[in-house]
Amino acid sequence: MAAQGSWERWERVIRDPGADPLEVLSVSTMFQRYFDAVEREAVRAARSAGRSWADIADAAGIAKQSAWEKWKDVSKTREDLQRRLDEQVERQKREAVHSIADQTVRLMRSGELQDQARELRKAVLALTLSKRRRQK
């Protein structure tokens, strides 16, 4: 119903030679937003279906680079986002392992590792005893 009323408003405005320019702008902006949303969904569906940027650009009548620039954020599928997240997590894991390894080597060279290992054993023992006491 609302779409039909909007279309009738559009028809009335474009036929009126004395139409208020701001009303023309308001109605045309409303339709532009609607068609932009339709365009974005079509691009999202096309990318999810495996269509290339060249295919999308041809359908839109624009250059491939222009299509990519216009819709690059729209085309990110859940799989794309999940893959990027997985890659980032793996990269952070590798960096953490390297950091721990580097720190361990530095501690071993400085002789502090044995002292820290003793302190860690004491802390674990204290936590274990504390937990046992609470359970009793």
C-alpha cells in the first residue's frame, strides 16, 4: 500500500510543472534509497553465488574497478568474514607462540627460568591446597 502511494506521489510530482523542487527531491531520494538497497542485495546475492566482479560490472554497465569500489563492503559473505577471522586468529596464535618462545629463550639465557619455575610451582601448590581446603 505504501509503495503504491509513493508511486502515485511520484507520478503526481513529475506531472506538475509547478511542483515544489523540495518535494521532487524528497520523492526521488526515497526511490533512490530503495533502488540502492535493491542493488546492494543483488550484488550480495551475486557474490554469494560466486559471480565475478566482471560479471557484476557488466550487469550494472560500469567498469569492474568501479563495481568493486562501489560494493566491496556489500559483497562480504559470512564465509569470507569467517575465513578472515580464522586467519586472524591463527596469525595471533603464531605470534603468541613466537613471543612465548622468545621470552623463554631470554629467561633461559638469564638463569631466571629456574627461579620462575620454582615460583610457579609454589603458586600452583598454594592454589591446589586452597581448593582442597574449600572442598572439605
